[in-house]
Amino acid sequence: MIRLMRRLACAALILLAVTAGAATPAADTALDRYLDGLTTWSATLTESVVDARGKSVGQGSGSLTIVRPGKFRWDLAPRGAGQGGQLLVADGRNLWFFDRDLEQVTVKPIDAALSQTPAMLLSGTARVRDAFEVSAASRSDGLDWVKVVPHQKDADFRVARFGFLGTDLRRMVLEDKLGQKATLSFESSQRNRPVDPAQVNFTAPPGVDVIGTPLK
């Protein structure tokens, strides 16, 4: 699940890293239209993971909140986890990973955390196409699909596909180098609605082990 959360974080950063108007003038994919004018976005989600043979290896549910530029909150729990599961928060300075089952928090400055992933830094000026190959894919399941492939060979994911209905993100599919595939379906999405700042900030609960030193 930790590896899955890292891959999901990379995909979230694709959505976060481009500021309004940062797409190239010639670009016109559903992803560009989704990003145009986007300030906040939130949704509930369900996820399923299969291995390279198509065998189910995990299911879960949670939520995603994005505040551009540079902040997001992933909350994901495996099926049957109750109050367990993992929380990943980017607050603009630090990336926090809270494993509720282990009662452990890991924190790294965003620059250091992202140096270990294929994602570009959340500078607010980066362009998606500087780090990823972005192309429109065939329409299927009633959705317009966009394929995103990282330029770096050591990326945590091999390919990501985003399915849109108009400007609404409905599905995201990520594949890693071993052929494992994570599919996320989004519901009850809200675009450019006010977000409580507490949602994209993190304070470690009392008594929880904290590994790392956050930037102040």
C-alpha cells in the first residue's frame, strides 16, 4: 500500500504542478481543459489494484482534495481497514505520510521528497510536458482519455491514464514496471469550491512516532 500511495502521489502531482495557463498554446487535451482555471478540486474515490496477471491484490476507498499550486490531501484505506489506512498531505513545504496502522508519520521537505519521484517540483511554474509525454487516447467507456508517460526511466509508474467527462476527472489508471495496475474511480467531485486550510495542513497526533524534520 505504501508503494501504491507513492504512485498515487506522483499522479496527483501531475494534476498539481501546472498553474493556470501553463499548458502549451497548441495543447488541447482533456487534461489541459481540466487544468485550465483550476484552483481546487475534491472527490471521493474507490480503488482497485490487480497484478500483472489480472489478479486482484487490493481494494479500498477514500478521498482526494487538491489545492493549487502545491497542496493536496490523499486519504486512502484498504477495504476492511476501519479507522486504519494511510494519509498523504502536501502542505506546500512538506510531504507528510501518516500510516495509521503503524502509528507512524514520515515527513520530508517537498524538494527532497520529489527528488525521489519522477514528478517535477511544485514550483508553480513547471509545465506538465517538461516532465511527461502527454497525448490524447481513444475515447472509451464514455470518457475522453489522456495518456501520460514520464520522461525519466526510473519513474515510480510506467504510464498513467486519466478519464474525463467534460472537465470532470472520473477515472485514473496507473501501471508500474511490474505490470501492477491501480484503477481509481472518482465520485461527488467539486471544482473550485472553498477548501478548509486545515485539509491541506498536517499536525502529528500525540504519541505518534515522527520520522524526519519538516521545514518551518
